[in-house]
Amino acid sequence: MLFYTLLFLSIISLWWHWRARDRMKVPNLTGKYIFITGCDTGFGNRAAKIFDKKGFRVFASCLTEMGAKELKAVTSKQLQTVLLDVRDSDSVKNVAAWVKAEVQSEGLWGLVNNAGIMGPSGPTDWLDIEHFREPIEVNLIGLINVTINMLPLIKKAKGRIVNVSSVGGRIAFSGGGYFPSKFGVEGFNDSLRRDMKAFGVKVCCIRPGLFKTALTNPAKIMKEKEVIWNKLPLDIKKQYGDNYVQKDAAKKEKLSKICLNKDISPVVHCMEHALTSLHPRTHYVVGQDAKLFWNPLSRMPVAIQDFLLLRNRVELAASHAK
């Protein structure tokens, strides 16, 4: 009995120590420079607003002039917006040079690689290489390119890099370029974290579940899928069956209702913790669906993963022809 009591007290003590350590903050961060990509909407937009209010000097990159204008209208004069297409290497280099001139000898405390797109999704035999290319160019190559160009400034400040991945970087549940791109982000994040440790730069990865943002707009996803379906050869359409797209959308809608997180603030809270905590976490799993389903599922045997994920697929017409 004494053994179990001591074991219980030891577990409580370790948990309490971890919680106390987790809450320790870096002092004197007011006025520090941070750069956030993808601030037109979603996580990046919310993060730019919150970090601006908390006293950071925010560089918020937007893809569109409208996104930049709208963000600038609701933030302080201290926040600066800049147009950036992460797919454009010249644009990335020019923005990095501009940031360098702004921060000068202080360096860049934080880089939040948030820009990302879903891209067309569907069964792999529906897709061509261009359907894969854009999500990989934005979510992975763009993220790497921004990081490489900002890295000297972050090393100077001994700052933080926060890469927004996804539970889709741990387990892939549909075809398209999104999931390969996020698996790539996970690999880059791990190697970067180890490379930067000697320089005092901390690298963190955020893995959101399914959140209500422009990226997960079901109408947009459905429209893209219908465009692809309409261009498919007749023999592939026959293999999948009439109304496959509509049946698949109905299945996905049911799953979305169960999994969708409507409040995006937890993701921004993780970004804040990664930038301000004395001991930031290596990985942040965000969203009830991610914590209770996707993350545990990603650690299970492949046979269990396949069984559960395939139950959410529409049965093909080709299956009846066997």
C-alpha cells in the first residue's frame, strides 16, 4: 500500500512540476519583432491581431492587398503588413531584406510559418501532378524558403520558429497534395529543431485538427472536387459510380459535424505559448478531434487506421462488379 501511495504522490509531483515549468514566461518580450505568414484570414489573421495587442512589433504578411488593408484597419500603427507570395522566391528574398532593415541588430524573435492551402482533394487516380504541386509549393517549399531566408535574423535574436503543420502531417485520410506537404513539414521541422538547438533557437510544431477556417470551407472543397470529376474519363467514373461526389460529400459532412472546432483561438494560444514560454513544447496538438481521435489514431497499428478510415469511404461501383 505504501508503494502505491508513494507512486501516486510521485506522479502528482511530476505533473505539478511540469505544469509550473510550462507556465514560466520569457521576460521582457514587449517590443520584440515577430513575422507571421498567411495573415489574410484564419489563424494568421487572429494571431496578428492578438500579438499586436500584446505589444509585439508584428510583421504580418498577406497574399492580397485586400487582406493587408483590412488587417491594418483594425490593428495599431505598430503592426506592419507586407504582401508576400511564399511560392515566389524573389518575393521571399525581398521581404526578408526588408525585415532585416527593420529589425537591424536586434534580430527577429519569432517566425510563425502559418501560410497554407488545402488544394484539390480526391482519390489519387483522379488527380494529375498539378493537383499535388500547389499545396506542396505553398505548404512545404514556401515554408522552407521563408525559414531559410529569415534564419540569420532568428539566430541573431536566439528566437523562436513556429511551424503550423496539421494532424494531416501524422495521418493521411484523403488523396491530394495537402497531406504529403504536411508530412514534409513534420520532417523539416524535426531536422530544423535539431540543427538550431546549438544556436539557442527553439523550433515548435503546431498540429491543429479540423478547424472552421477558409481552408476547410466545404463548399469550396466540393466545387473543386466536382470540377475534377467532370473531367474524368468515363471508365473511371464508372468505377466510382453515379453520384459518387455527392455521396462522398454527405459522408464527409457527417464527419465534419463531429470533428469541426469552431473556435480557432486555441491554435493562436499555442502560437503564443511557443513564442513566450521559457520552455515551449516541441509539439502542440490542438482541437478536441485531434486530441481524442486523430492523434491517438496516428499511433495505432496501420490495420486499425485503415479499418476506421475506410469506414468513412463510399463503396465503389467497381466493388459490386467483382
